[in-house]
Amino acid sequence: MSAARALAASLLALLRADATLAAGLGTRIWDAAPRDPDFPHLVLDEVVARDRSGQDTMLEEIRLTLRLFSRGGGRVEVAGLAERVETVIAGAILAPAGVRVVLLRREATEIRPLRDRVTTEAVLRLVALTEPA
């Protein structure tokens, strides 16, 4: 399994295991949303991996994008859920199969209404640096 896939799977498992997120999202934490999802929900969107190896070290930079969607709860709901996701990630010690996570941090969080003016989205951009275990 690639480092990016292992990290993504580990991150989703971590988020699904959090009781506070489960209270807000139920089981609606996905790596791909179903056709007509219930709200609110969280989806792992982009996963981009880049080789950042040096002469002595095999490193991979992995950028992940998480998207939270709300209808009815608006900015308040997605902001609260995004804050909880950030808290869970900040306190996490991830151990993906075959990978050592050297760094995992939030790069940015964006909150905005979508064009339908009913749905609000929070976009969390994460960056990780990994090496083989």
C-alpha cells in the first residue's frame, strides 16, 4: 500500500473513532460520498503525494483535502465540526501500515457558502511528511 493510501485510511479511521465527531456526523465520514448524501457529512477529497527525498532520507509529502458539508446548520455547524477535526488531528499519533508520519499539520481552513446558497462547506487542507517505517 502506498504511503498516501495508508495515511488516508489511517486518518479516516481516526476521525470515525472520535465520539464527538460521531455525535455530529454519525457514520457520514467517507473517502467518497454516496450519490445523495445526508447532511452534515465529511469527505476525503484530494490526496496528492510528492517525493521529497534527499540523499540520505526517503521522504514523501502528502497533501490531503477534507471537505465538510452542512445544510441547515450553516457556518456555525461546519466551523464547529472543522474545529473538532483539527483538534483530533492535532492530538493524534497516526501509525499507518509501513509508514512513519514525521509531520502532520493543518495548512488552511476555508469556510464558504456554495452556489446553491443552502449548503455551507468547510475545506481543511492538511500536509504530512512521511518516511518508510
